Amino acid sequence: MSAMPGVVAVNTFREAVRDRVLYNLVVFALVMIGASILVGQVSIGIDRLVIINLGLSAISLIGLVMAVFIGVGLVYKEIEKRTLYSLLAKPVRRWEFLIGKYFGLLLTLAVNTSFMTLGLAGALYYVGRPFVRSDVTVLVAAYFILLELALVTAIALLFSCFSSPILSTLFTLTIYVTGIFANDIREFGNLTHNRMMEAITRFLYYVVPNFHNFDAIGAAGHGDFVPFTLIWQNTLYAVLYATLVLTGAAAVFARRNLK
Amino acid sequence: MSRFAHSRIGWKAVVAIPLLLAAATFVQGRIDAETHAQAAEQEELIFRSGPLLKKLSLGYDPLLADIYWTRAVQYYGARIGVQNATFGSLPALLDITTTLDPRLVVAYRFGAIFLSEPEPIGAGRTDLAVDLVKRGIAANPDQWLLYHDLGFLYYWRLKDYPQAAATYLAGSKVKGAPTIMKLMAARIAENGGSIETSRLIFWELYESTKDPNVRKAALKQLRSLKAQEDEEHLDELIDQYRRRLARNPASTRDLVTAGLLPGVPVDPLGFPYVIGSDGKSHLDPNSSIQEPKP
């Protein structure tokens, strides 16, 4: 593989920084500071829990908004601005461009998530206690959020290859919400006691990306241990699924008529 | 546009924005006044189904549980001690909170207090408090403190001593439970309702929590129980005095003079006990200790 995907990735990251995307960290910092100060005043016995739940939910939500709204414009914007043509005139294959775009946004999300996790750790320290061993679960939960964002970015990029940003956003969010309800879809099929329905819902369960896998916020709040097996299984699932989606995206983009 | 024109617009904005904000604030105040009566009558909850909210939370159920728990605390806090206040939405708020996060132990523990305290301090619904803590135990069988709370409800609120003893005994078997749980189970089984047993339970409650409000309430009860114990002892001495001198003592000083006491007895807050016209010992009217109502 050539070095082109790396060059595209670095440029995508630089572009995101230039677009002041990382300014969301200020919002996150303000939310965490506000929560750290206020939570003890308005509730009972959940200071640490709120900081973890609020912090991880904010990391997830901000990351999701970034992954979707930046992801759906990754390819579309290049076509609209006609910058893609000059880029493809160089020795860059279409799939390399896509991979570069994908990893560029993923790098932005990883940097963003890392800073927010650091902020969360600071807020946790502020609410008054030294770190304990179970706090490692907070890092695991943040890692799971990043895996989730990696999948969402791949899906957004896929739609960005053939659809407008508005429709791509709609499609991506629909798949995201469906993925959260993946377990319920299968349960629903089982409840019907209809073989056909059970087969359809089971099929959907495996086809739709299961975002429920990456939900470790509750476990982090209560300091539960997350088995290492689950960490690598989730990693493998995210890698496999993202590769699958990116392969689809590359296939679509390769056939797209850019004239 | 000239620089002068820009500057004029800037100055106008500086003046206009605060004025418009003040006007908007005024109008909002009027809207609040207009809708206040309606808002007060409205139910606190739109969604009463925890499972539905859990689905709608899109994976953010732990955060939503924290928000609902805070709502429950605020709801209770706004009504505590208010005459004729009702706690109608409190069970639903606690139910939603614990459905969203079944492991939020604090919601079961404090929720049980909010529900079981008699009106106007709480909802006066010990039955619902018992249900809540039982659900808490089912979801968190490793939390001996929940057994402690359930045992307390059976003992103090329902006076169901066999159930209380059984609950403390079950809790004593949970990993990490202190030995005193077993001791309390034995004490209640042997002598449920006695001051000694009650004192042991409140002492354990005082020791097992870090929350200042619960500690304060437990300390208050401990003082009441001490006063009750003192009064029982004083009443025995008054009987002895009456048998010896064929009259009631006018004050506890008479008991000292008669050689029945080494000094004037005082309650846990330092106020001397008084002897009433009924010939029984009582707390000083200035003492803030409450007569216990077991």
C-alpha cells in the first residue's frame, strides 16, 4: 500500500483542526466543571456516579455528532468543492482516498475522545478521592465509545459516497438507532413465536451493527470489571464491521461517475 | 459601510441587547406567573414507565437514572415538612430511577427513607418502601446494607420482629457484612422492641452511613432512646421514693437528697429531667429531644 492514505488522513485531521472542530472540548470542559460543582448541591450520594455517567455520555454524544456530521460530508464536500478531481489526478486510488479520509476523521475523534477522557479524569479527581483500581473501567468505556464512533464514521462515509449530507445523516442515524435496538429486534422475533419472523429478526440482528455491544457507561459508573475477553471481542467486531462497511464504500465509490 | 457607521451600530447593540434581555426576562416572569397555578397542578411525570424510558434513552440510561434520582431528591426536598403536601409522584420517580439503573443502591436506600417516613416528613408508605428495598436486594444481592435497611423497616416501622430478625440474618450471610448483623438478628429474635435492641440498630445505622442527614436522624433517635431509658430508670426510683416517704418527689433533687441518686440526672443534651404532677419523670420542656415513639 502506498503512503497516500496516510497523507490524506493527516490532511483530513488538519482540516478538522482548522475548522475549529476541537472547540467542542471547551463545551465539554464547561459541562464537567459545572457538573462537578453543582451535583453535590442538588442530589444525594451520586457525585462520582454523575461525573462518570455525564462525562462518558457527553464523550459519546459529542463524538457521535462529530462522526455523523463530519463523516457525511467527507466525500460529498470534496466533490462539491471539486477538490476531489485535482486529488484524483495525482497517483491516489479512490479507495486510498476513502481510507485516508476515514482514518483522518478517526484520528480527530481519537484525539478529541482522549482529551475529553483526561478532562473526565480531572473532574473525578476534583470531586474528591484518589483514583482506585476500578476506575480503569472508565478508560475501557471511553475505548468502547471510540470503537462505536469508528463504526459510525464508516457508515457515514459509506453514505457520503453516493448521497447528499442530509440524506446521509438520516440514513446513518437510522442505522445507529436500529443498532442500539438490535437486541430488542431479536427479542421481538422470539416473542411472536412465528418461525418466519424469528428468522427475519435473527437475520436483522446479525446484519445491523450492534451498538449495544459498546455500552459500558453503566459498568464504569459502578466500577464493574469488564472482562478482557469482551474488550478484544468488541475490538474485533468493530474492526470487522468497519472493514466490511469501508469495503462497500470503496466499491460504491469506485463505480461512481464523477464526471 | 464607514467605520463611524459600524461604531454606531455597535453602540446601539450594547444598549439594545441588555434592554431586550430585560424585556424578555420581564415577559418570562409574567408568563411564569400566568402558568404557575397550572404548573402546580400538573403531574411531575410525563413518562411513568421505566422500561419505556430505558428504551427511549438510546443507551444513555445511566445518565437518565441520575437525572431521575436528582428529580426524586428535589421532589422530596420541596415537600418535606410542608403541611398537606402529597408525595404522589415519589413512588413513580423512584421506580423509574431504579428501572433505569437497577444498581443505583443509593436510590433504594434513601428512597426507602423518603417513602417510609411518616407525613409530613415523608410519604408514610412503608409498604412501598419495603417493595423498593426488596427490588434493590433482588438486583444487588451482594449489598448487605440493603438487608440492613429492609430489616430496619420491618423492625422500626412495621414492628414485624420475626421478619426483621430473618432479614438481618439473611444480610449477615452476604459477603462483607459485619458481624453485628448476626448479633442484631439474634437480639431482635430474642427481645424485639426493647430499648437495648433499638439502640443497637440505630447505632449500626449511624455507623454504617456517611450521609450527614441519616447520621443526624440516627443520632436524634439514639438520644431519644437514651432519654427513654433514663426515664424508665427514674420512674423506678420515684416509685422507691414514694414507697419510702409516702409522697411524690417534687424534683430529681429530692431523689438525690434521699440518697437514691448521686447527682441531678440530665438528658443527652444536658437538660435536667423534671418530675411532672403525674409523678412520672419527663424531659425538660426546653430540651429538643423528642420522646421516642417506638
